[in-house]
Amino acid sequence: MTDASPASPEPALRHAILVHLRRSGAGSPDAIAAAIGASRSGVAQQLRALEGAGLVTRTAVRHGVGRPRHLYDVTDEAQGLFPSNYEGLASGLVAAIVELGGDQLLDDVMAARSRQAGAALREALAAALPPDAPLADRVRELARLQDGLGYLAEAQVDGEDGAVRLVQHNCAVHDIARANGSACRAELAMFRDLLGPGVERECHILDGDRCCTYRVAPPG
């Protein structure tokens, strides 16, 4: 039996450095180390790693005679590492749309957003597959694209009846979908536009199912 290795302190130190820089602005390794209670050498090592990843930038500042002092600050690329409330903003926008124009306006907005998303997916499908690609290949590629958007998607082909299904194990817009059915109706319409009118939803996360499943029948 071997002892479990202790968790590496590096991610926590990097996070502490980034949070300090976001709160306090540009700082030297010495100042950062003193502020977060870490060693100067450890902070300097992590600053080099963060700079290499494009998450901090380094500026040389001269202060009299001698070597310039280096100040570090966060870059725009680091924004994704800090807390955000996009889901709350999106839910608030949905409520505002309903307040201004009722459910019909929200349906129109969701339909427009679905057309935009569908156009991007159609372009990606066209770039990845030939025009005469089998339906199963189209569903597999669409599942791959949806998986990249956070839907934990996969394609399933039933060996018994040959049915092709697009399965999404996660709803990436769950709070919005739960508040109003427009998002789910727009998604179904988008899949029908991409894969043909024979797309039917068999399982629905908002109905208590573990996933959203779409059965895709071949056209014609």
C-alpha cells in the first residue's frame, strides 16, 4: 500500500496570484508574495508559468539607477478564470423580454437565436462532411459539435431498427429552458432544419428524464 501524494499547491498559488492582481492591480513578485503570504521564489515561478500561458503580462519599470523592476498584471485572457454570472444575466434577460413583449416576443427572440445557431452548425457540418454524407454521420458530427458547446452529446445507432438518435446528457441552458419552453421548442426546430422533419424528441430533461433524446428518421 502506498501513501497518497499530497495535492499540488501550484493551482492554488496561481489562483491566489491572479485574484490579487485583479483586486490590487499590477505588482512586483516581492509585493505579490508579501500580500498573499507566499515565498518570493514560488510566486516568481508561477508568474513565469502564467506569463507563458498568456494570463499575465510583464512590464519593465525603471526607478533610478540599476536594473528595472518588473511588474505583472492580468491579461484579458484570464477573465474566464474569474467568477461570472452569465446564467443569471441570461435568465434576467429572458424575464425582461417577457415583461416587455410577452411570450410571443420571447418565442420570436428564441427562434431568431436558433436560426443563428443553426446557421453556424450547418456551416460546420458542411465543412466536415460531404453533401451526400449518410444520416448517421451527420448526427455523429452534430453530436460532436453540440458536445463542444457543453451538452455532453453523443450519437447512438440502434442495431435492431437502425434508428439514429442524438442524445444530450446535459442541458447547457437549463435555467432558461426551465423558466420558459421557448428554448426547447427552438432547439427542436433547429434540429429539424438541420437533419430533416423526421426529428422527434423522445426524452426531455425538463420532464424529469436523464437526458434529451432526439430520434432522427431519414427524410422521404
